[in-house]
Amino acid sequence: MRALTLVLILFVAGIQAELWIGKGSLPYVVTLKSELAQAEAANVQARARNAQLQAELRDLREGLEMVEEKARSELRMIKPDEIYVQVHH
């Protein structure tokens, strides 16, 4: 009976040790939550930067299209592989 009691005490002590200092322990979980919060903050910053870069890229594309349109209509510029045809109405 004493051996069984000793085995059960050791078993409970092992479980408690894992709970307090092991991989599933409270300090480990707190550390993981902190790392998760930092990663989420970094993701928010990265998403904001990506949105800003996408907006800049869109502005550049639209700006280049506008410049090309003005060059074609006002300066009668054509691309090297194009043929200019003028139609009067």
C-alpha cells in the first residue's frame, strides 16, 4: 500500500511539475501570448505598409497612363512600333 501511495504521489508531482515548469506551463503560455501579440503588431504594420505601397503603385500606373495620353493627344507622340493615322471628321 505504501508503494502505491508513493507511486501516486510521484505521478501527481510529475504532472504538477509539467504544469508549472514544463512546455504547457503558465509562464510558457504567457511568453507565447506575448510573442503572438508582437507578431500580430508586426503583421498590422506590414499590412499598412503593403496598402501604402499598393496605393503608390496604383498612382504611378494611373499617372503614367495620364502622361502617355497627354503626350499622344497634345504632342502627337507615337510609340516606335505604331503607325500614326489621322482621321478628320
